Amino acid sequence: MAKSKHYYIRKSHRYLGLILGIQFLLWTIGGLYFSWSNMDEVHGDFQKKKPSLLSVDILMVSPNVVMDNIRKKHPVDSVVAIQLVEILGNPFYQIRLAGTTHDNENHEHSIQTTNHLADAVTGQLRGPLTKDEAIKVAATGFNAASKIKSVEYLTTASGHHEYRENPLPAYAITFEHPSATTVYVASELGTIQKFRNNKWRTFDLLWMLHTMDYQSRDNISNILLRFFSILGLVTVISGFVLYGISSRTLKNGFKNRKKLA
């Protein structure tokens, strides 16, 4: 006896539901966590101290003096940004420059960005933060009185690292705190870049499962997510079709019973 369309639709719907069920569960769990989370807590904003303000009475040199000092040591094509920042109570110019590098062998050109720190009072350039300086910057910016648990110097960060796509090199200073907070200080910029705690790590894991981007975690247009989204749509439509067929089957069965009666 030939099997009906009803049978094949029901079987397809069942297997699609089995395949998609786990991912639907992950989407639901992620959505619940996202909607119930305080983003200030996830980003660690509540753990950040307000930066100290610099006095208007401080006599500072012009950024042009700093640029002249940089040109003596490095080729410069253009300025990306110049910012006045406070580092351990002192004013510094945080300067980001761009220069063109030439590959004569391959006849290619590329833009290279460099970071510089200069004393805003004297205009003298200084090197990247030392380990001890980075620890002081992190401790000054963290509003909890906690001991240092570990310090790591990062020169690379993979697509899954919690400090991905942020300025390197950087010091990762982890505190002995219930939130397991790590403060990331960019050594060449001299300032705190990110706070990462357990709530952020949970959010990041669920976000990866939500977007189904298992490489960079942040690409919401990846092929896998699109594929599962289409499968989800097919599953829902097959459910409606199955309901319609089942309803007609029940109605026909009920009419046949009335006729026989």
C-alpha cells in the first residue's frame, strides 16, 4: 500500500524538529539571558571608577611639539587621533598615527597604524607601560579593593579571546574578586580598554551559540545561521501543513462514520 503525503510530511516534520530542537532551545536560553541581563553589569561599567580630572592650571605643550618629536624618529603620513588622557595622575598625549609601508618586491602598499605616548607637560615621548605601571592603572580604575591574582602580557588574541579585536599589546590583570574580573590595559596607549567578568563571559558564550558563529562569534550573517533559520521556517510551515491535513483527515473520518451509522 502506497504511503500517503500525510505520512511523509509528518515524518519530515518530526526529523526537522529533532534536528532544530536543540538549537531552538539554545536560542531561547540565550534570548532569556540577554533580556534579563543588565548590560551595565555585563560590560563591567559598575566596576569602573570615574577617571580623575586634570587641573586647568597645568601648563601643557602644544601637540605640534610632540608631532615634531615623533617625526624625528618615525615616518608619519597622517594623524588618526590625538587625545589628552590621565595616566596615574599625570597628563599625557595619546597619539595614533598612520604610515604607508611599501613592499617593493610585490609592488604593494599597506597602511600601518602606530601608537605613541607623550608627556603633555614636556612633550617628551615615553615608551609603553611597564608591567608595574599597568597593574597600578588597572588597580586605580577598578573600584573594588581586591588583590591581584594574575598578570598576563598579550601580543595576540584569537577570535575567541575575550579581548579580541582590541589594541595590542596589552596587559591582562585579573583580580581575586567574586566576579573574576580581568582588566585589560593597552601598554602603548596607557589606558584601560576593557573590563571582563563572569557575566560577560556567560553572555559571550550564549551569544556565540545564538549567532552560530563559531569562528569570530560576532558575525550574524554567517551561512550556518542562515541555513538553520531557513530550516526553522520549513519546520514551522510543515507543522501548519500537517495540522491542515490532519484536520481534513479527522473531518472525513467523522463524516464517514456518520454515513455508516
